[in-house]
Amino acid sequence: MQLRLAADYWVVDRDGELVSATPLIDAAAQAGISHGPADALVTVKGPLESAPSAASSPIADRFSSVCATAATLDRRLVPLATPINNGPVSKHGQDASSTDSVPASAGARLRFDARNGCEQWNTLLALTPALALVSSAPYCRGNRVANSARAHGYRTHHGIPTGARAFEYIDSLADAASPANSSDPSDAAAIEWPIAFTPAADSRTNSSMLEWRLPDTALPSQLCRLAADLEAILERVARGHVHVGRYATSSSSVAAGSADDITVGHVTNAEVALPRAAIVSQLTETAIDIGLDATGVAAYLERMGFDIENYHPIASRIDGRQFVTQADARELRLEYAGRLEEDVQNLTSADVLE
């Protein structure tokens, strides 16, 4: 399976202040390095490849290259979904005074070729709670809002990724290609849609693509691990029988996050059993608010094929305050810029996913 990873990172100076990504992008002057959704965000995008898990992966080289270029400009990259607390942040192509219901944020996207596309779509929908694996900011504008502040913002303002419109399994990819699921960047609603389907431009080619847009940005090694796990799950989708709603449970037990009560969904070599969409929605609510500390979410993701012991969400590490000052936010950005640089060095010198 061919898969492409893309991730946004904040660009900061030596003091931890957000700065424009444009000089870094111009200096990098290479494919796969582009503007993110905010002026201070750079997007690092890998080529289509098998899950990027090894030191020889092109995406690992790209992370290393952009970090090296940033260093020459006295700039650093920060793997946090929000700036934690900062002044107005202008979205790319807008000024900082532009009003927008959802603050600019840094996310990750996994794009891959659509084989067994309908089953893949439905499986990705069932994996929505996996956003808890790489949640990287519980704060927005200084306030503690949820384990994933980025997902909380989309949920609050657009009903995405939870809500009736977002949580519906499909019967055919024709449903996925509807205007609401468009991957057209000019469609504002589509940008926030959890999954995008791009049909093949030529019916004689097999170039239809699916893109999973849910995760926060995170340390590169964690995103590579997520990509590898997702690829393994989708390979089982291609080989096994996929069905929905084999098990049922009460909504109250799902919301409470009880590992004893939530016995829905599993991935094995023989089959992929997906919970009812309403249950996925409830698990996702818990994943956004509590993250992996909710035992029901953790147990569900284990059954769906993720080894959660290998994930260390940044959000859980920096949580614990009700408010973060701008000075403390700058310190956090610098701390995690350093962790990203160390992570990239490890990623390019050894197969950290083994």
C-alpha cells in the first residue's frame, strides 16, 4: 500500500516567538516543503511510499533537511497542535485581524491509494478515536479546553469530527464523493471533514485516494508509527471480511469509558468488526476530552490494532494547568522544538519503530 504523510509545524525564533514560515520555505526550495494553514506554519509532506518507518524513508530525510535549513536561519520547528498561548495568529493568505471561528492549528494528514475504498472509508471512520494517540495540545489561547484542543475547536464550531453529519458509514464511494466530502481546497467545509475521497481522474488508472485528516501534528517518529499501524490495519481490511454492528453496548457505558462494558470492535487476521457509528462518535467524544487516560478508548484502540504502549501523546505530558501564560507557552514551544530535533536525529540514524 502506498501512503503519504504530511504534517504542519510551527516556526519559532530563538525566543520561542512565532515567526513567518516564508523565509524557511524559500530557503528550503524543495518539493514537499510548503506553507501550512497559518503564516507561522510549515507543512512537511513525504512522497507516496510504504509506511514511512525506517531511517531510509524519504520523509525522514525531508524532516532532517527542513530542520537543518531552519537552523541556518536561527529558526526551529514545534510539534504542537496549537501555539498554546499567543497573540493573534494569521491564517495563510489572511492578516491577523481576520475573524475566524476556529483558531489556526497544526495537524497531520495520511493519504493513501483507495483499494477496497468503501471498506477503507468505514474503517477510517471507526478509527476516529485514534486521534488520542498523538494529541499534542490541550490548550488554546492559554486555556485548558480538552485533551485535543484542536479537535475540540472543530467539534465546537463545526460539529466535526463528531455529530450526525460526520459519523455515518457509507454504502459506496459515490457517497464519499458528495460535495460535503469534497477534497476541493476551495470548499471550506471540506477542509475540516475527517476523511476526504479523491476519485481517479481517469477511470483506466487506479489513482483514487483517501485522506485521513484527523490527527494533531506530533513528533515525526510518532506520526510515522501511526502511519505504519494504520497501513497494517488497512492491509487487513483488504484481506479480511469487514462488517458493522456485530456488537452493541449502552451509550452510557461508552461515554463513561469503561473497559469492562465496551466490548465493541476488533481487528484480526480473519475479520474487521466495526462498532455502530453512534458508538464511534461517543468514543471519539471521550478521546477528544480525556485521551488515552480513558480506559475505554485505550482498550478499543488496542482491539483495533494499535499498540498504545508505543504512543506517548504530548498533550498528556504538558496537561495539568487551567491556564498557560504567553511566557510559559514560549518555554513550552522551545522545549518541544528541542524534542523534535532530537526525535528527527534518532529517526534518521536508526529505525526507531523497531
